[in-house]
Amino acid sequence: MKTLLRLTAIAVAVAAILQNPDRAGAQSLKTNPDLKAPAPRLATGKPDFSGVWARPGTQDMTRTFTNRDGTSNKGEPNPLPLTTWGQAQWDNYDQVRNGDYAGSCMPFGWIRSFTPHPMQIVQNNEWISFNFEQSTMFQAVNTEGLPHRKDWPPTWFGDSRGHWEGDTLVIEAVNFNGLAKLGTIGHPMSDKARLTMYFKRPDMGHIEFKWVLDDPKTYTRPISNERVFVLTPNVEIMEYSCMEGNLTSLLEGVITPWTGPKDQDDNRLYGTQHDWPAYDLTKQQKLSGVIRELSYRAAPPVMKIETSDKKMLTVVIAPPPRLEFRGLSDDALKNGVTVSVVAYPSKQIKDEVRAETLTVTGKSFELR
């Protein structure tokens, strides 16, 4: 009965948003708005974020870039300040072997939802609805400063409540299930996280979006990210049936089915002997050599290089899914290829280093 009442309340709220013809600055497909004009406002005087918005496509939150359409992302510096537990989740993430929840059509969670396909915001004085074309997901958030619910189970998007700080809409989400990632590359978050999102509309055509994640289980300090969304008044969102497109691939194993979390508290790939605390981070080294042996999918993944003085070094590299996501596959790391690394020496194992960056054929890749 409680679930039915909750769903009914959400449905009524979304309907109220869609059927309110009096809200100020409502967007219309019949108009061609001046993107530099003042931001539209609700009857309350607060900014109206309604519209269909292009986002910057942030699959890796450590990247900073601006796209041709004006969308942009200001990332956290790499490496992120991971705890030991957080580093284990980051290193253990392997969507090829264990599947990825998005490929199995599970909800994306807040931050990952802001990346693919269009998003439409519909708003009235008391509610704001984020309608994501991806998987036809939505989130309806009350903006009246209500307290968090006390009896809801943990979810992918968490329990979200909004309030205003001047012209800035602030949405705070808690009570996550801890299964969502912050982007396609797999940066983790836990069920202890508190996500605070800030939305500003400085003019008709732009939203300034900032989020701060306070997750002491995963990160040693709060992490943040800033993005700019751009209004796309000629775009309409459409139905997106994820399972219709993915079902055959899941059944045939083309996409590895995600059947629940495979994460463990321990680092399965590096253990304690090859985790970052096992290396002296005060002694950065710049090394070059020729690859003589590559164990790309070993635990840990390593390559042996021969330096110019004929010394053999074992270089511990990043997990293959991370390397491949950033554009470096084992095809580029053949025996006889010359590579350069920025690395740190092991505190325990002679002639072993762990690489932070790797350069091959003139292109550098971040490994952390």
C-alpha cells in the first residue's frame, strides 16, 4: 500500500508539472528563443529550468573539455583521492568480465544519467522533473525544502530533496544503494554517499551545474565536478527501450549480464603487495625502455621493459578495462616497442615500479 501511495504521489506531481499552463517562461517548440536572453522565471520569481538540454558527455569525471556546442566539463584532478576501499572498487571494476549494470538496463543513478542522450526538465513552483531519454528514466524532486524520507529503501538515485539558496536550486540526495558509478569509466561511490547538486540558469540558453559528493567510505575528501548544459529548443526526447535493444545481446553473451555487485572490500587485482601504498610516492621516476614481455590480463597486469643500460624492470600498469577506455589496448604494447613511464618504486620488491602515466608512439595515457 505504501509503495502504491508513493507512486501515486509521484505521478500526480509529474502530471501537475506537465499540466501547469501558467508557469513563467514555459518552453515552446513554436519559438526560437534568444539563448542570451534573461532566464525565464516561475510565478514565484525563481528560475525556471524547463527545456531540453544538451550535456557535455562526461564519461570520465577527471577530464576537462569544452565541446563545439558550448557544453563543457571541469573535472577533478586525476588521481582522485580514493580511500583503500575506494581504490579496490576502482581497480576491481571490469565491465567486460563482470558486466555493467547500465548494459543490463538498470537505472543509471544521478551523475551517470547526466551524460547520454537528451534530457528534458519540466518544473513548477513546488516540483522539478528530470526526464532522461536514456532508458526513459525520470526523477521528480520536491523543491520546498522538505526533510528526507525515513522509511524508503536504498535506491540507485537515492532519496532526493530540493531547496533554494537565492536563485540556485540545491538538490541533496542520500540513501543510495551504492551500486551506481559516477561515469562510464567506473569511478565508484558507496551507500554512505551524500550528493549535493547545484543548478543555476544565468540566461535563457545555459545551466551551470555543479555537484559535490561527500563519501568518506570511498574518497578521503569531498569531490566535485562542474558542467555547462546548453538549451536545445528544437530537440524532443523520445522513448528509449533499453531492454528491447540489449536483450538478444545479453542472452547471447555479446553483452556480459550484470547479475549483482561483484565488488569486494579487498583489491582483487593488486592485493596489498602491488596497491599504491606499497610504492614510494615521494620518489617519482621517469623511465624508458623496450617491452620484452607483457602480461596484460594478469593479476596484477605488468610489462617487463629493458632500459638503455640493459636493466630489466617490472612495470605494473593499470587494469585493462581502464587502459582500453582511455584508448590504450594491448595491440599497442607489443614486444620490441619502446615506451616511457612516470612511475614509483616498490618499497618491497627490487626492480619493480608502478606506472602513473605511460607514453607509447608519442601519445601519453593516464593510468590512475
